[in-house]
Amino acid sequence: MRLVGSIIIFFLLCFHGNAQEKIVVLKNVNIVDVVEGSIHKGQDVVMKGGIIQAIGKDVGTGIAGEVKDLTGMYVMPGLIDAHVHIANDPKETQDDRAKHLEYFLRHGITSIRDAAGDARVLRELKEGVQRGKYEGSDIYYAAFMAGPAYFEGNDREKSMVEGWPEPYAPWMQCIRPDSDLDKAMEEAKEWGCTGVKIYGGFDREALLPIVRKAKEHGLQVWGHATLFPAKPWDVADAGVQVISHAYMLEWEGVSEELSGNIFENYEKFYDKIDHEKMSVERFLQAVKQKGLIFDPTLFLCMENKMEWAARFVKRANQIGVKICAGTDYINDLNRPFPFLFDELDLYVEKCGFYPMEAIFTVTKVAAEALGIGDKVGTVEVGKQADLLILPENPYDDIKALRKIQMIIKQGRIL
């Protein structure tokens, strides 16, 4: 059926070569199939209107448009950093933040998930990219939601609502037992949020209606691996779709009940946790069975001397848990490459991933984590033409991702 569809599109393009949208043809490339983990050699890719219209041997022959002979080169989906925060520094200007977006894109990161920030900032950046004001990654962002206990003695998120007349805002909400969850979700969507990020102050029973309501309103549900008092298994059992931070799995090793106060838990229990002997198998099996996604932010763990976290990521991959690559790490614009590349290196070098498995985390699974798996994440007909051109097969060496020769965003060669 895919072949028949490609042939139909081929003839349509031949007859409508003078259409307003520019046609771009990539000739004789090797397609990196991130789903099958294979390479399809000697293919043409035809793009029009920012969408992949046809893929196949010689399907680009005779089509009027911009033709790029890329014989022997490899074409793969654009990368996705599934965990960033680019709007949390009130000292930065929009131009400063736009530089982060440009830095991401310049290294092949075509989409990002901002896991909660000031939606006033994020919406303007997102629309700026869409209008062409900024050259950068597409942004998908969350509304921050937490229970009252989370905010007790914890004011680090105050900058997210600076200048707002109330202590909370549609993009940073305090959810209480009597909160109108329909209203909470509607307000988040009105501010352009595509998901909700749950931070803390909930047990499993309190999580269930929040998860259900978010999904009813078409929002993705993202959350920390421990939500105090909810432990990792509770978070998974409640159906949180993307569960972040391998280091937060440590709380599964506490046999006592946790409280809603983060700092109180650290004082009571942290010194008792044996990171080398604790098991997170129950949590990982729940994540796998429910088809959830684990967002380990392993580079963050390793930078903070939590090397034991790599064991959890390795085990997750061994049993087939879906893993998405994200960093949760502030960009260093003077660095040769974004931290996302280090995240992938760690998967291969510390967790036993094959390069193809690491690439799967930063393409197909990351797209699912953002809720845009039908739009990006694979090289397929009908998908947005966010593509990378490499001189080497990335399945042979994950570091081949550092050798990107060409970046294509929505069919436009950058």
C-alpha cells in the first residue's frame, strides 16, 4: 500500500509541478528506518509543502523542482530533545532564548519539549518560530501542576508567574481536592500548552482524576517519577504518560510512606536508601505493561554523581520499556554540541544500547512523548519533512550524529 501511495503521489507531482509549493527531491539516499532498525538504500525522497510526498527508488526522476543528488548519504528524522526548560530564567531576554532555539536547530534538534515554564514566553517563542521571526526548533510545552504541599517552603517556580497579578496562573496551577479540573485543563490549553507536567503533592488516588481529565481534554500527561507522597510505581499505575528522571526512582527503595513535603522526606529517609541494592523492577514492569514512556535524563544523573541511575536505564531497555531522550540541562551555547548528544552516548556506553536503540529514543519515542508521533519522528510519506543528512551510517556509531551535513526543516534546506 505504501508503494501504491508513492506511485500515485509521483504522478500527481508530475502533473502539478508548477504548484505554488516548492518541490525538493533528495536523490539516491539511504533511509534510516528508526522503527525497523534498518537502512533502505538508494531511495529518492520527494518533499512538497513541508511534507514528505514520496519515497522509493527513482520516484524523484523527472520531477520539476530542486534536486539534490546525495548519493551514498544517510537520511534520518530530525532529533527531539524531550526534556528542556528554556523559559525559566527571568534574566534572559527573548532574543537570548531564541539563541537557544537556533543552537538546537543548528545541531539537528528540530523539536523540543519544554517541561513547564512561563507560557507567556513560550507561546511567543513558539509562534515566532512558526512565523519565521526566529530560526529554531518547534516547541511543545506544558502547564505546571502541583498540590498545595509541593509549594510549602518551595518557591523556585515563582519566576514563572512574575508580573502576573495572582500567585498562580493558567500555566502554573495549584491543584487542590476541590479544584475544577475541567477549568484547569481548559485554561492550560488556552495558553497553548500541549501537556500538563505534574510536579508533586499528590498520592496515587489524587493523580487518577488529573490524568483522566488531562487526557479528556487532549493534553499529554507528563510527570516526575516521584510525586510525594506518590512513589514511582504509584505514578506509573496512575497512567502518567511520560515519567521523568531516573534518579527519582530512588524513592521506590523507601519502605515507609512518604509525605507530601519534599524536604521532610529527604530529612527522614534519604540517608537510609541503599542505591546499589534497591530494585525498581515493579515500576519498570508497570511502565512497560501500560505502554508509558520513561524519560531518564541520564546525563543529569551522571553529572550529579548518581551513577547508579544507569543501572535502571539499562534494565528498562533490556525489558523493552519505551525510553525517550531528554536532558533537563541548561544549554551552554559555547559548547560544540548540545547535551542531548551526551545523553545518547551514555545510553550506548553505560547502558548497553545499540546505536539504533539510542536513535529510537531521540526520534520515534521522543515524538510520541510530545504527542506528535503522527507528525514527526520517522522518515515516512505524509510526515513533516524534518530531516538530517549524514555522511555515515549512525547505526554503526552513535557519534556519527555529530557529523550532520544538512538539516531540513519542514522541507526547507537550512
